[in-house]
Amino acid sequence: MSRRPLIAGNWKMHLTLDEAVQLAKAVATASAGCSDRDIMIAPAFTALAAVVAAVKETHILVAAQNVSWENQGAYTGEISPVMLKDLGINSVIIGHSERRHIFGENDAMINRRLRAALDADILPILCIGETLEEREAGATLTVLESQLRGGLEQVRKEQAARVVLAYEPVWAIGTGKTASKEQAQEVHAFLRQFLEGLYEKNIAETVRILYGGSVKPDNIDELMAQPDIDGVLVGGAALKAESFKRIICFR
Ligand code: 13P
């Protein structure tokens, strides 16, 4: 089964409106010849509308960095699935480690967000990953298993096929310390196996699993060469057109 590669840039809390539009246009130009892969950028909420407009005639996907589980109501600071759809946004990052560790989001909240995205027909990228402490304690797979179980609770088989997973070891995010290709492949293969147990083989083979954590121009090729790595979620290196271009054009 061949899964379509997905290269995603998470812009986090960076870039003003003008900077975001400029970078979006540069990404569109950089990826013009690459129709065999999905390219996605995730700007901050403030830049979503402008970025959607800037890449309108291209095949670039624009994602939000979070979404509420409610469609409307008294939820100060939240953005709903309906609001995202209204802007033409069809994908969203959910459960990023910064949401989990800095803002205290737990699996139950993440699961509600994920199900709301699926119900609204928005493609969710569910992020999971262990901390350094958990890895050193030999708890990596148990932690991932529990994040996956919690995140996917009540998600039916037909819906699960539409989820994208992102394995982002917390110790590799923004640290310049990438998981080795072997470490990443081992975890990705485990996650696929786990999905097979949770759902079925067909689902496990359909779901794309991205790697994230210090992905750079000089490690993209070896990561993408792994059989269970279907794409990457890039932070820092997605903020410069030049480096993101090299990542998009992995060989
Ligand atoms: P870095 O690529 O900066 O390590 O960030 C990874 C990440 O958190 C993407 O979501």
C-alpha cells in the first residue's frame, strides 16, 4: 500500500501577517513541481484567512494549530470547527506537545477536539510523543499507547482512516536533537501495529504517520526513506523558505 507523503510546516506562534503571506507564497513557488506529495502549512490563527487567499490557486493545504470541540458558545479564546471551515480550512493540528505540556491539554480534551474535527470533515493531525524522562525510564511505548488510546477514543473505523498521526518525541522538538532514523522507524512501526490491533490492517496501512522533532534539510532524506515514515511535521526549518523547500523536495 502506498501512502501519499505529507510534508507539513507548523509555524507555531511566529510571523506577522505580511511575513506569513510572503512565506506562504514562497512555499507555493518552491513546491510547484511536486504534485506527488501533499504540502501543508499551519500559520497562527491571525494569518489563516490571508494565507488561504495567498495559496488559493495552488495545491498547498492550510491547517490551523488547534480547534475547539464546540461549534459556538461562551468559550473565550477558542476557535470552532465551523469558523475554520468558514475560512476554507480543512485540516488542523491537535494535541501538539506544546498544547499538552505548556497549556495542560490532556487526552480527554484532545479526543474531543479530534472528534469535533472529524465530524466537521476537517483532517486532524493527532500529535503524540514521549518526554526525555519517559524515554529514559523505558516508558516510550506505554506512553504512546496511552496517548493513542485516549486520543482515538470513540473514533470509529471509518473515521480513523482519515486521521493523520504525528510522532513528535518531546525531547527532539526545537532541541536540534533528532530521533535517529532507526529510533523513529521503530516507533512508527509500533504505532502502525497498534492501530492494526485497535482497528484493522487496512486502517493501519492507510493512516499516514508523520515524524516531527528537529527535521532539517540534512536529515529529511534518511527519515523519508524509512518504510513507516510517511511525512514530517516541521517547526523551525519550516519558517525559512529555503530550508522548507529542501525538505519538501526530499529525495
Ligand atoms: P522543530 O522542527 O522546531 O523541532 O519543531 C517540531 C514541531 O514541534 C513541529 O510541530
